[in-house]
Amino acid sequence: MFDPKVKLSKKVLDKARVASQILGCATVEEFIEKTIETEADKVMAQTGSKELSPAEVEDVAKQLQGLGYID
């Protein structure tokens, strides 16, 4: 199996590295995963549901892409 890959700009990755150090995360990947999970939970809470339809999952992905979290 393969690990998912996400492209980030150098500027965003540098910010994430600094933030991860400030918060005491073991790795920048840990910080990014926690951040994306938190933001995804917020989006899902807005729908009033923890279970999303495939169309809603696509909408969340588009929102995260628009925010620059994923390509």
C-alpha cells in the first residue's frame, strides 16, 4: 500500500514546521494531520453529520484544495 502525498508550497510548509515546533509536535506531518483533521471536523459539523455522502466528501476535498491544504 502507498502513503498519500500532498503538495504544499515552501512558504506553507515552513509555517507548518514553525507551528509544529511551537506546539511540540513530534513531526511536521503530525501537525499537518491534526490541523487538517480539525478543519475537516469543523466542515463536517456544519453539515450536522459525521457521515458524509460521496458528494459531500468531494465538496470537503474541494474546500481543502481551495484553502491550499491539498492539490
